[in-house]
Amino acid sequence: MRNQTDSVDPCLVVARNLKALRKARELTQEQLAEKAELHVNYVGGIERGERNATIRNIKKLAKALGVPMSVLVDESATAPSAQP
């Protein structure tokens, strides 16, 4: 039996969670990229769902945002009822 999250693209899960956390912390993509020691274009690509972030970079982003890695891959945050 499939649930609602089976059809969600994992890149979009990370994209939505990353963008929401960054905005909640009032950080620009540039500021987040600097804190995570990543290129700003890479961070932007992840937020648009165009880049498939490695587990190492998810860890860097989570650390820069002060959250566990699991928060960035939490599918429940992107369930249809939680989408804008």
C-alpha cells in the first residue's frame, strides 16, 4: 500500500524544507551558503529542486541551520495539506 509521500520527489522535499528553514531564520541564500561552506549557486539549485544534495552537504546545511539532518528530509513537512 502506498502512502502520500511515496510520490514526492526527495529533491523537492529537501528543497521545500531547506527554503522554509532558511527563511524562518531570515538568512539569504548567500548567508546560508557561507555558513555551510557551499557555493551559493549550489544552495539555490537545491532550493529549486534542481540539484540532488549529497548526504555530506545535507549535513553541512543542517549544521548551518542548527537542526538535525532529519529535519531537511522530513516528508511530513511537504504533505499536500502542508503545502502553500
